Amino acid sequence: MNNKFFGSRQLQQILKVKEKYEFIKNFISVETLSGFILFTVTVFAVIIANSSYSDFYFDILKSLISIGFGESSFSMSTLHWINDVLMAIFFLVVGLEIKRDMLVGELSSVKKASFPIIAAIGGMIIPAAIYLSLNKEYPTGFGVPMATDIAFALGILLLLGNRVSMSLKLFLVTLAVVDDLGAIIVVAIFYTSEINYLFFIHAGITYLLLLLLNYFNVKKLLPYLVLGIFLWIFVHKIGIHSTIAGVLLAFTIPLKQKNETDTNNAPLVKLEHALHNFSAFLIMPLFALANAGVIIDFSSVIEHKQIVLGVALGLVIGKPIGIFLFTYLANSLKIATKPANVTWSEIVAVGFLGGIGFTMSIFISHLAFSDPSIVSAVKIGIFASSITAAIIGVILILSNKKRV
């Protein structure tokens, strides 16, 4: 690029836009490959759970793993190490992505953020409302159909190649980021057991120290990570699900540099880059392996058919209705503006892809229900409805392109 034709400020803006779209392309490619791996591991987990190795599989998940510190030790089952510790790292990465997007990304301005934010809100409220209308006796499951699995959804978009515009992919990515934030808030507020206020004070003091590190612009990551471990311990002891500690830690990691337009070497970006592949290619497949293994028993589905129906209708019907209805009304009322090169039929198609719950829905189902038979039935419903939503979304995108 020849600097002769551009002022320094224009050149800086051009490079910033180029950098943003390169990041989006890389993000999509990583999430897409992760989606393929997740699908493979999910199928494998279901197969092994219904094979002669079923007892061995479930025994490993129940076996205790202990870590000792002097005279004290900390023990949890393999399943809880994955769901409480590794998933806290996953939520740390999600939190870093959300913070970066809010400060310098697609959520950094009201104009850019309002449309996907409204879409995500609609895609959470309507599925929850559908579920609750059918399950007054089991209201805790309302969060299950609210979630979207970004890896699977983006994996499908990539399979469609050039039939899907970058604008539509960007809309789905931004929607999913907001959806993740909504899921985090739901987990923190509604899936919290009895609160231990003593450890709440400990967690508060720890978080204050993290905020002070940020305030004094400490760039070294080690102090944040050390305090983050203590924060996880205290949050776990409070009764709030410990994955929330990952998100809280993420919001304290600095993004600004001396040159505030350059964020490549910022602590937040460094940590996000360091953990993103670890999260996508190790943590999420391990989570799927540990949680997707469900014994296919349709008698449990029949027994809990009302709960399963609420989840299924929430994902397959509630997601597209919520995303389309809220964005259409917002656009009509001039509250938000639909991207010019994204059609309403594509918004509906993305709404169906938003109904791919998979890993996030499974994660919330473990928090929502204590009865293993209900969890198993709900997982079957999640699998069936996610596949149905994916197929409908693909058909709509392909038929839309044929008309164009």
C-alpha cells in the first residue's frame, strides 16, 4: 500500500479495518474446525455410552481426582473437574472475547451493536417463554433452550462456503457473543445454590485486587492469573457456579496500550490468543466427551415429554421467531437498522442456526436438573432439535440463494 495516497490517519483506519476482518476470518475458521471436532466427539460419546464400554465410560466420569496442598486436599469427580475447572477457562475465553468486542469490536458502538443485541435478546426471551408456558412444574429448565452453540453454527455456515456472505457470518458471530453473555448472566443469577456470605466477602476482596491491578495498568498476566485461581476457589465455595469466575477475571484483564489504537500486544489479546485454541480444541471436545454420552432410552423421553417438548420447541421454534420478530420490530420502529446486504430470509435462517444448542444447552441442563433421568431425556431432545434446526437453517439459506 502506497502511503503517498493516504494520510497517516486514513492509513491507520484502513489497517485497523483490515486487521478486524482478518481476525474475524481467523475466528470463524477456528470455531468452524472446533465445530467439526465437537460433532465427531459428540457422536463418539453417544456410541460409547450405548456400547459394552458404557460402565467403564461412566465409572471414569464418577472417579475422584484429588489435588493436595500440604495437609489439605481438594477432591472432585472427573466430570466436575471438566465442568467446573476446564469450563471456567472456557468462560474466561468467552469473557475475553466479549470484553474485546465491547471495547473495539462489533459491540463497541450502539449503531453496530443494537441489531445483533436485539436479535440475541429475542432469541433468549421467546425460547424461555415457550418452555415456561409448558413446564410450570419444572421452571428451572428455561435456560436450556436459550443457548446457542457458536462452533456448530459457524461450522455449518462454512460448509455452505460462498453461499453465505461475510456480513451474515459477522451477524451470527456477534449474535452468539451476546447470547453467551446472556447465558452467563442466567447461570449467575438463576442457577446459584445457597450463598455462603463469608466466601462472598473473600471473593469480593480478591476481585477488588484484580480491579486495582487493572486500574494501575499492570501489564503482566501472572498476577491476574494467580488471583484468578483464588477467585475461582472462593466463587466455588460461595455456591455460584465456578465458571462465572472465568468471566469476572476476563473483565479485569487490560486491553489498552500506550497507543490505544494498537491492541495486538495488549494483555487481553495475548491471553485470548494463548487460550483460544486450547479452549476450542481441548476443553470443548473434553466437555462434549464427558457430557454428550447419553444412554438412548426413549422411555425417559416419554416420561419427561413435557420438559423435552419445551426444550425442543424453544430451540426449533422459539429461536427463529424470537430473532426475527425482535429484529423486524426494532427495524420497523427505527430502534436498530438491519445490515443492508443481509436479507430478512437470511435473518430467519440464522434464527434456525441459533437453535443449535448442543454443548451450551447440555451445560445448562446439568445445572437446571438434579434428576439424571431428566438430564438424559433433555439431552436427547437437545440433540434432535439442534439437528432439526440446523437442517432447516441450511435449507433456507440454500433456497434463498437460488431465488437471488
